Amino acid sequence: MSLSDAIARYHDLLTDDLAAASAAQLDDQLRRRGLFFGERPICSVLRPRFLLPEQYAYIAARSQVLLTAFATVHRTALVDAGLRAQFALTDWEETLVQHDPGFKDPSPTSRLDAFYQPETGALQFTEYNAETPAAVAYNDALSEVSYGLPVMREFLRHYTVRPLPARHSVMHVLLDAYERWAGRREAPRIAILDWREVPTYSEFVLFDEYFRSQGLPCIIADPREVEYRGGRLLAGEFHITLIYKRVLISELVDRGGLQHPVVRAVRDGAVCMVNPFSCKILHKKASLAVLSDERNIDLFTAAEREAIEAHIPWTRRVAERRTRHGDREVDLVPHILAHRERFVLKANDEYGGKGIVLGWEVPASAWEQAVRTALAEPSVVQERIALPHEPYPSLVDGRLHIIDRMLDTNPYAFYGAYVDGCMTRLSTEALLNVSAGGGSTVATFVAAPR
């Protein structure tokens, strides 16, 4: 069986009538479940993403090797100021990353963002979201919605379809971190912490409902509305003992400083927080530069070096220096100025597509300005990779349309050790990021013929 066979069978089932019925049910379910990113529905197509069992196993296995490499650089950076400098931490980050969170893992819940070519097996990881990985609950809910579509009834006659849920894994790492922090087994009182106005608020509602269904007291809290008094972190009268942190640490400190009630409570050991302050090291875009830079090759095992070479595109902190690119040594800045069509620039600590400049989509003058900015503000340059694409169906003006869309492959990782679940985003633009205002999220399934 090939992946294209499964996709073709699904599309062959989609007559205009069946597509219309499926689209109507999709729209209804998205509204009922609140599956919106701000004002936009998170899914706009009629097919989930399929992976073959061996493809998902391959992605998970290769991710696991890279996770050990990330763990190595994090562990080393905490004690080696020279290596830590490669991440370009701010002064306040230097202070906070040394805080002991009460448990081992710097990123108990994280997400690797990648691009996978099923035809060739090429797998390229372009970012590591080690601080606040989003869309786990969205993905689980979309899986339930996809199972219920009329077209899926017909497809299930021919294929087994297995979802990749991960909401339970988020809960388990939260509970594990809390029990290690507290030194005892008890139910925490969870606050899902982020600004009230963020477009991902509807996902917090899904997590709140899920945690409560598992018997865990929970509240969604805005950092502006919590207080730290009497040795307790409070949201109104709700005593918070575990923070499921969805707010970015940089935003929290920018708005409230190191004296923010959350920062003080965590540093005093009055509350457990996941992910902890130390996640900032790996969350920097420079973490991929640290892995791929020839200066650091001796940190890694032979297996890790092979995985880095195979799966991490050439990435460097932007600086006036000499480095290796391919089989030769180059002056970094002149090299990337001369070959903009081969590179992308990324701000070291941004999200949602902000601070990204695609060299092949801008004129030389704009690229030169972007490089100057990257020299002044911590940034990385990364080699362009080929973006995979697949056909996806949608209903437009009552008629079925199947068009090619680019897609990414973003496995969720837990305890910094293994993969469980996967997010897929679609776009007709080269920048695949729903936060940036385009694209769609779809459920990811493992499919096999009956």
C-alpha cells in the first residue's frame, strides 16, 4: 500500500453530495466545540492527514534520537557559560534558567516542527517549540470531528484509521512534574495561565474541561489577575498549586518584571510550573544552530551526529564569523548576503511566524536590511528546505475542489524523551503558521488497509 492510494480512495468517495454533507457537519462541529483560532475555524478542509504506520514510527524514532541531543546541550549549557552564550539569553533569562523547578525535565511537554517527504523519507526539523507547545487539545478534538464525517463512514470500510491523541500525555507530565516537585502523590490545583485575549483561548477551554473530567480542580487564569500573598498563588479564591504555563516567559517578564506574582511564587517554591524557566534555553531558535554548528560536534554520540546531519538543516547564529557550509569554510555574513535564495532568517525568540524573512521572497535590498537587523538582534539563518505538499479537498460555492497544499509534520514530545501525537498544518503559502493568519490545522491519523 502507498500513502497516495489511501488519499486517492478518500477523494474518490467525495461526490459533491457527500462533500456537502461532510462540510455541513464539519462546520456544525467546529461551532459546537468552539474550535476557532480567534474568529477563524481551525480547519477548512474535508480530509484529515494520513500517515502509514511505518512512516509515523520512523518520525517518532528519529525524533527520539534528536531529543537526546537536545537534552545533552541543555544539560551542558547549564554548567558551561561558553556553550550557554551560543543561545543568546538575556540577563534576566540567565538568572531564571538556573532556577531548580523541582523536577528533572526542562521541557516535559514540547513540540518538534518538521517537514516530511513521504516519497523519499526526507525529514527536516526546523524549530523546537520547547516552551509552550500549542494545539494538542485542538488535535484531539479534530480527530473526534473527523471520525464523525459522513465521508469517513465510507472510508472506514476500506481502511483502519487510528488517531494520535496526546491530551492525556500532557496531563500525565503535569502530574508527574507536580508529584516530583511536591514530594508526594496528590491532586494538584491547576491554573491554565495565559492572557485572556489570545486566539488560542478556546483550546484552554478544552483542556479545562478535560482536566475537570479527570477529577482535577482547574481554572483558566490571566497573569494580570493572579496575586501572591501569604505564601500562596491565588486566582480570586482559587489556590493554584500547579501552573500549566501557556503564557510565554518573555511576555510575562516584559509586562510584569521579575517581581510578577507568578515569577516570585515559582522562585519561592510556592507553586509548580510546567514548563519551567529553564525551558528557555532550548526554546531559542539558536538551539538548532547549537546542534548543527561544527564547534559543538564533540558533544554528541555517533548516532546523534548522524541524526543531526540527516535531519537538522544547516543553521547558524547570525554573526561576523567564519564557519563551514557544506564542504567548505565561508565568511558567514557575506555568504548569506550573496545567496539569499538559499536561506531564511528567524528572530531568536519569536513565535507565530513573526521575525521570519524568506530570502527567496524578498528583493536584495530587503534581505540586506534583514541581515543587518539579524546582526543587531539575536537571530539565526537556516538553509532553505523543500516543502512537501499533498492534495486536500474543500467545498467552495457548493462544489468540491481538491488543491495542493503545503504541509508540515509536528510531533509532540514528552519528558524530552519520546513522541506521542502529531500536529499537521496546511497552507498555500511558504510560511506554514496558523498564527500568522493563514492555513488550516487538520487531524493526523495513522491509516492502513483492511
